Amino acid sequence: MKKIKNKNKNHPGLLVSGVIFKEFMKKTFVLSLGGSLIVTKEGVDVKFLKKFRTFILKQIKKGQRFYLVVGGGVTARNYIKAALKTVKVSQADRDWVGISATRLNAQLIRVSFGTQAHPEIITDPTQKIKTSKKIVIGAGYRPGWSTDYCAILLAKHNQAKTVINLSNIDYAYDKDPRRFPEAKKIVQTSWNDFRKIVGDKWVPGLNVPFDPVASREAAKNKLKVIILNGKNLKNLKNCLAAKKFQGTTIT
């Protein structure tokens, strides 16, 4: 096979062959980091942040690269709730409060990585990121867009093929397991079947394992999404290494 050198558009100055570039992109992951992992009802989970930081730094030494899209979690919910108790707030303004919470959490993650991370928080997931840094942090963008959707768009525009949704659940289920004891966990499924479960419309506060609008975009662009528990970093390590892991895979 003839190897034709191409300049990697996302990494100026890096010349790679077509084969090497393909292998390089296999090691690029978008992690949708749920805000519930960062901030709990008790406050910022510093213990998790330290473990997560150490884990990611070890992974980049192995040649992996990460786009981390950070959610708002408890911080967003608390501020939105406070706003609603104070005055009548439009849906757009509620979204902006939530977006601001994602950006605050994202700044916390960014500074935890110091100079190892790209210095700016990415708030527009439709842009191609030009940086040599192996850690890029993103957050919410605009009203009506979940961070799941931002993660999918970031993957689409930066040639990543896998988005890993890190939350506090081990698997996605065909029903809400807290309400339906007969709910069955999903290990592997197609986008067609998964979208029958989550629907097509995103409503703030909707209790689904992955945003329906993000699901539609992922299916359209043939992206793989994996849902797993972000607290279990050993399991995440296995997932990144293409070894057996606990979680839901949607293709």
C-alpha cells in the first residue's frame, strides 16, 4: 500500500501517513463528563478529581488524546432552582444559567490539568480545534443544546469516532430502573433501537441515558457512543484499551 503523507489539519505541523493518521484517530476520544461526577450534594468531589486527573495523564502518556465535555450537574440544578424561586424565568434564561454552570465546572477541570490542557474552554463544538495539546476541555454552548449534543458535534468536527458518556450509571436500560423493576440493562444496541427508547425530542430535565437529539446526530454521523460509570476508572481504562468492560455500546 502506498503511503501518502498528509498534513493533519487539526494538528498543524504534524505530518502523518494515511495509515498512521487512521491509527492516531482511533486513540482520540470524546468524553462527556457528567457534572454529577464533579459536584455532589456534599460539594465538589475532590477525591474523584484527583483520581480522574491522574488517570487521564497516564492515558495521554500512552498516546491517547481527549476532548472532555463537562456537564453542569448539581451546580446547574441548584442555580436554576434558585432562579425559579426568585422570579419567573424563561426557558432560555434557565438554559443560560445551566450553561454557565457547565463552564464553571469545565474551568475547574481545565485548571486541574494545568499546562497539559489546551488553555481555552471550548464553547463552540462546531469548530475544529487547532492545538498540539492532548487534553481539550469543552462546556455548554447555547440554549436547547445539552452537553451530550455538544460532545457529539465536537467529535463530528474533530474526526473522533467514539464518544464515551461518563455518568453515575453502569448501563443504560430500556426503562427507568428506579420506577420499573423489570427494566432490562442494555449491553449493545443499534441507534435505530436505542432511539425507539429515548425518542426524538430533548426536554430539559428529561430522564434518559443519552440526549435524543444527540442520539439522532450520532446515528447520522455513524459515531459510536458508550455509556458507563465514570467513577469506575479501571473499567474506563479497559474500555479505552478495547478490552472487556461494563457498559452500554451504541453503534
